[in-house]
Amino acid sequence: MSDGSDRLERDVEEVLSNIEDFDWRKRQSRRPGPIRIAFQRFAGALVSRATSLTPNHLLLLGALMLIIGLVLRGPGLWLAIAGIVIFVIGLFWTSRGGNPQANQPRGGYWRDRYISYDQSQPHPLRRFFRRKH
């Protein structure tokens, strides 16, 4: 029994001594290959495009897909259906306040004070639904 525990203890000490000698910087300083660089650039471009998508883009894309699908008739039926779905998603996103920059009041700074240009009252339906009951 003590022979097995001594052997296990020696193995553990050997592994620990090898870990202390391992050069971690050598492992981390490896330059990525050209395929990995190309993939990272492509993924970064795709993510930046997807995050800059607005509800207006979806509405336009859905309408274009619907028109093209209706022109192509038979095989374009699925394209038209996808266009309708994308258009409805864009409408829903717009109604839920999809573009936060569009909902902010417009204004500017004058003499170190912020002046809001939007003096109009909100729509009566919006006022009704924003009321706290």
C-alpha cells in the first residue's frame, strides 16, 4: 500500500516540478496563422454589420424581398414569405423603440448649457400608455 502511495507522490511532485519549468510565454506568444486572421476579420465585420442593423434596414430588406419574390412567382414564393416575416419583425422592432438614438430629444449645447429642440407634446396614445396607475 505504501509503495503505491509513494509512487503517486513522486508522480505528483514530478508534474509540479515540470509545471514550474514550463515557459507560459512561449505558448501565448504564438502568432495566429493566416486562416485564423482571415476568420477573425470576417467574424468582426459580420458582428459590426449585425450590431449596426436598424429597424428601418429590416423594413427595407423585407419590402425588397417581398417585391422580388412576387416578381419571380413560383420559386420566389418562399422569398416573398421570408420578406413578409422580416418586414413584420421590423415593424414590431420599430413599435418597441428599436432605435434608441431616434427616441432621444434633439438638442445642442449653447453657452455650456444643453438646449432641447423638441418642445412638442408626446402623442396622446403614448401619454395614455405611459401613465402610472
